[in-house]
Amino acid sequence: MDAQSPHSADEISRWLHHWQDEADAAFLYRHLAQIEADPRRQQLYQRLAGVEERHTELWKKLLSEGGQECEPPSPSARARLLLWLARRFGPSFLLPLLFREEGHESRNYLALYRRSDADHTRETAYILAKESAQHARTLGELVGAPGEPWHHLESGGILRNVVYGFNDGLTANFGLVAGVIGAAVDIHLILITGLAGMLADALSMGSSGYLAAKSEQEVYTHEIAIEREELRLMPELEEEELSLIYVAKGMEEAEAKDLAHRVMADPQRALQELITNELQISPPRSSPMKEGWITGIATAVGALIPVAPFFFFQGEAAIWLSFASAMLAHFAVGAARSVFTGLSLLRSGLEMLGVGMGVAALGYLVGDALVRWL
């Protein structure tokens, strides 16, 4: 960085991070357009890629003005992982994640706009925030999540449930297995304890996933019922609300009133307009039972990893294989979590590896201490 640059090293570092994000987005959209079968979505991804490439040029110019000259970034390992997933499971598999990331970008660029003093930086941040929000709204229509993108940042779809269920089962059961290993019990007791822990954790996580999805579904149903009743009892007020919403979107008052009046002639259409524009909620994306099964199975698979070696090996061989397989799995699930956290694949993997080692050490020491104490 140039010594005369008015920007701090932290600020330049954030800009480089944004530049990498935009380059990754352009890379992903360009390749998604190549593997997408739907011609309409192909065109959409191509258009999004073009805008993201223009964003990378904006960052390059801004960085150059800040005294930072460097080569355009190559696609990150995380972006390559996402593309691999898209090729295996189809572009639609990534839509909730892309939607979430566009919402995050829009929010981050708005924050940059607010804190920046330089006019050119504020202008660039405004353009980026506006176009990222437009991207999020476009993707939101595809995933069934209308409204402001920054209000839907928890979306991650099935993949998120799988990753976090797997992570919970792996970490919790590995700590349990390490504890009974520390207690120096018979190898068969380690196996039985690990299987019992796997079953308990899978049932716990599965039921939690089911209840969370059921609660979401019940809230959605309740809010819709209230809105439907308001529409029946106070149609004049609801028509006025619709008119105000349309005005807020940029319509002339007379045009907004006319459109609201025509929409109210069809109660079902009016209800849908109010759900989308006033409540800004979308229906749950999957059934509670499906959420429960997916989360429970993913948890069971993660919990099985530290137990599996004890089916085939005895003594120290089983213990060391359990430790090694659990450590590798912790790194892998940490790398997978980078899809949601935005951290680098290597950094996220190493963080989870550290967590796994800490869990192993603590579990072992507690088991050993309890045996000595009892």
C-alpha cells in the first residue's frame, strides 16, 4: 500500500475481501449459466455475472486509487467448492446460499456507504449496495423468499441442515467417546456408549428440527389467518394500506389507488399482495417431518464417525482410528461451514479441527478424573 494512501490498512483489507467476493460471485454465476438447463435462468445467471464483473472493476479502480495495485483475484477454494456442489446437485441447490450472500453484501455495502467520508467511495458503495439488493430480490423470487434480502439471512436450505446436524453429532459424540476412553473402560462399553450417544443426539436434533419447522409453519399460518380476517372485516383499510404500499414503491397516488381497488376485487390476490408486500413473509420451504428427518439423519451420520472404528478394530488401533477419523471429519465439516460463514475454506477447517482437539482433550481428562475420583 502506498505510504500516502488516506485509507487505513484495515480498510484496504476489507476492500480486498469485497473484491474477492465479487470475483467469486462472477465466477459462480458464469459457470452456473453454463450448467443451467432452463434458458430463462441461463440468461439470468449471465446477466448477474456481467454485473458482478463490473463490480470487480469498480473495486479494482477504488483499490488503485487507494494505492493498492494487484492482480485480479482467482476464484477462492470456497467458490470452487460451491461450483462442485452445483455440478453434483444442480444450480438450484445453491440458490438459497446465493440469495443469502447477496443480502449480506447489500448490508455490508450500506454500512460502507454510511461510514465512508470520501464521496467517490460513498458513490461506489451505494451502487454496489443497490445492485446487490436487486440481485437478492431476483434470487429471492426463485427461492420463494420475497421482500428485503437482509430479512432472510438465515436461509441456507437443506445443505445448511445437513452440515450443522452432522457437525453437532460429530462433536457431541466424539466428546462422549473420548470421555469413556479416558475412563479406560472395556472396548465393548465404548462401542455401546457411542451408539447410545449417537441415537440420543440424533433423536434430540431431529425432534428439534421438527419442532422448529412446525413452529415456523404455525406462525406463518397464524399470520395469514389474521391478515385474511382483517381483509374480511376491514376491506377499506386494507385497500388503503395497499395503495400506500404502491405509492412507496414509486407509483403516482391516483394510479396506486386504482391498482389497489382492482386488486381488492379478487380477495385471494389481495391476500397474496398483502402477504408479500405488507407482512413480507414466505411459506416454509419444507415440511416439519422432512426437516426432522434430514437433521436427525445428518446428526446420526456425524455421530457414527468416532464410533465406527470400534466395530472393526480392538484396543489402541480402534482408539487412534477413532481420533484420526474424527479429526479429519472436523476439518471437513469446518470447510463445509465456510459456505455459510464466508471464512476461507482452510481457516474454517482449521478452526473446527481445533474445536475437535479441544473436545477430545476435555472429554478424555474428565473421564480419567472421574475414574480416579470414584
